[in-house]
Amino acid sequence: MNKLVSIIMPSYNTAHLIADSIQSVLTQTYKDFELIIVDDASTDNTDAVVQPFLSDNRIKYFKNDVQKGAALSRNRALLSASGTYIAFLDSDDLWRPEKLEKQVSFMEEHGYAFSYTDYTEMDYSGKVSGMRVSGPPKVTRRAFKNYCYPGCLTVMYNKDVAGLIQIEDIKRHNDYAMWLEVSKKADCYLLNEDLALYRRGRAGSVSTQNTMELIKWFYRLHRISEKQNRVLSLCNTMRNILFGFLKKKKYVRRIA
């Protein structure tokens, strides 16, 4: 029997994009999944766009009464997750059809509890840029403290090993906070295949932040989520900036 995968999808004002994201889940070759969408009090017509998909009983849709941010929206979805495996897909990103099948097989075959894959970048209109992002074959907790190597849309972990993850309410890098928690229980392994498409350029995304914004949000991650003192938080922030630069040099390359 295949193991259930719970897919966590926070959304906010992505009515023009979320249908494609949901469709990329429904076309997966691996069918044993539940898709848990938590809408963060969107002011567009996300409700109307999602409604037709709810005829599929694998899809659950929740809506926050007030805007709470991606961290708390993911927390809410995780509380409802019943799968052995937890995967993540934002409401403007896409998966390739064999993403779940290949990643579950990779983890089952090797006994891994935590994994990620390569992905390709696309611009806001959905045009593939030709930039492929990878990472180290193995990311230990120490390596995670250097930088957040996995793209959120590629991560999968075994909930039986990691337990229920609930993170602090931080507005940026909350996926990084989750991986730091999971890395306390398991190392993360790379499936070196391009299995997802990440949309760059959306407002508020990491790809649109300048260096000063990145410094601020990395610092808040360490100070609030990791509960470190000011000096250690600042040191780890500088460490993140350095290793982020090195990641771009080593693991981001043009393939077309």
C-alpha cells in the first residue's frame, strides 16, 4: 500500500495562479495524497477558483478569518495533515507530474526521512528561465545553519520521524525555520532531478528582496524562531548571507 502524502499549500491573493498549482498536484502519477489549502483571508476571488476542485475529496480547503501570514497558515495545515509524508507547494508554484512518485520512491528505497529535489525557475508570467537550482547531496543540521539549501516546493519529510512541526510567527524564511526543526531529527538528502518550477518575482518573495531586507529577516529568524541572543543571531545572519552567495555560485546554473 502506498503511503499518504499530505501537501501543504498556503495561499494569499493568487486566484490567477492557484488553479495551475492545484492542477499540477492532480496530475501527479502518485495518487495517494491529500492537498490541504489554507487561504490567508484573500481579498480576491480565490474561493471561487478553488471551489470546483473541492469535488475531489482529497482536497481540503480552509480560510483564515483574518490575515495571519504564511507561517501560521502552514501551521494550521500541518495540524490537519494525516499523511506519513509531508510535502509543500505554494499556490503560485508548480510540480512536474512525477515529483511525488519519484521522491517517495527515493525516500523509501534509501530509508531517508527528509529530502529535497532540484527545481527550475520561471518568471512571473510562467516562462521558464532556464536557471536550474540544486544543492548539496546531503544537508546536515550544521549545513542548514549555514544556509537554507532546499527550495520549499521540493521538500518532503516523514512525519513519523520529525513529529508535528509548528513554527514561530515570522513573516519571512518561515520555511527555513521548519527545516531547522526537522533537521534536529534527520539529515536531508538531495534527489538530483528537476521536479518542480519556482515562480520568481512575486511581491514579497525572497527573490525580490534586497540585501538589507535579507539581513533583517535572517536576523529575525535566528532571534525569534531559534531564540538566539543578539550577537549569535547577527553572526548567523552574516553566515547565511555568505553561504547564500556561495550557493548561487555553486548550485545555480543555466541549462538552456
